[in-house]
Amino acid sequence: MVRIVIVDDNVFLQKAVAEKLSFFEDLSLKFTALNGADLLEKLAKNKNIDLILMDIEMPQCNGIEATKLVKDKYPQIKIIMLTVFDNDENIFNAIKAGADGYLLKEVNPKELHQGIIETMNGGAAMNPSIALKTLKLLRNPVEFNNNEQEEIKLSSREIEVLEQLSKGLNYNIIAENLFLSPSTVRKHIENIYTKLQVHNKLEAIQKAKNNKLI
């Protein structure tokens, strides 16, 4: 029985991951945490954990920082990063921090289970796309400076669209409110997703709030 913890500041996404784990009798979800600080507090009370599924973008103590802290204090616990972000810097920093695997949140239950078992057996769980990026990073090492993270730049119009989106409004209503056509709104949202490196509305709003864009 693999004893697991899910760390994600989005409760909806916590539940989605927990549902994937529930298909397998050899996986047991022990508790969830909202960020790195919450995780460390709970681990102090319950150290009997085998593996952590760790989100990256979280307030207070993000997944990279939390991975370093957990590995320093509880080196026996395996950590798989489970995130929507597959950019080179996140992969590099996660591996450097001691992560044992790196999967995308869109992973299906069977692949997640397989990744967990592989990691527990000393392997490294990785999506094919992540493995490819890791190989490229090894072949062509890049110097990432954490103190000079690239600033996310959205236009004032894109911020307006994102603010409307965060209120739960649909494309047509946003278009009416901002005197735009629905197709223009759609194009703005596509640009926002690209700039924020996200795949859906929920992640876009979350990352924008984390970066104080809205």
C-alpha cells in the first residue's frame, strides 16, 4: 500500500487527483495540503508517508521550495511534481530540488498509477514530452537565474478580459461588456493562455492572481 499526499492550493484539482487515485486499491490517500507550509505542518504530525504529488504554482511556499524542504527533512519520501506547467525552468528547478518524477495534471489514472509504482521502485515518472525536454536540458544546459524570473506581460485589454473571465462570465457577455466581438475575446483568451503557459480558464485565473495581474 502506497501512502500518498496531494499538495495543491486548488481544492477542485485536489479532488480530481484524489478521484484518479481512488481507482487503485494499492494507493491510499492519507491527507491533502494547500501549499508547502501547510504540508510541512501536517508532515510533522504524520511522517508515515511514501509519496507526495506536488503542484508547483502555490502561494506562501510553492512546490519547488516545498520539495527542497521535504527532501532535507524526510529524504525517504518520494515526490512527483504534478502540474500543468512543463516549461524548461520548472523542470530544471524541480529536478534540482530533488523531485523523483514530473507528470502533467492531464495524466490519466492508469498512467498516474504506473508513474507512482515506477517511482516507488526507484524509477522516475515522466510524461514523454517532459522526458524529451529533460534530455534537451542535459544536452544543452541552460543557466536559470531565480532572482531574475521573466516577468509575465499582459496588455491592458488582456487583463480586462481576464478580470471578466474571473467573474465567471462567458465569451458573449465579456464581448458585450468590453464592446468587442466574441471572436476577438476568444483570440485574447488564446493569447492569455500562451503568455501564462496554461491550458484552461481555472489555471489562467489562478496564475494571474498568484502574479498579482488581477
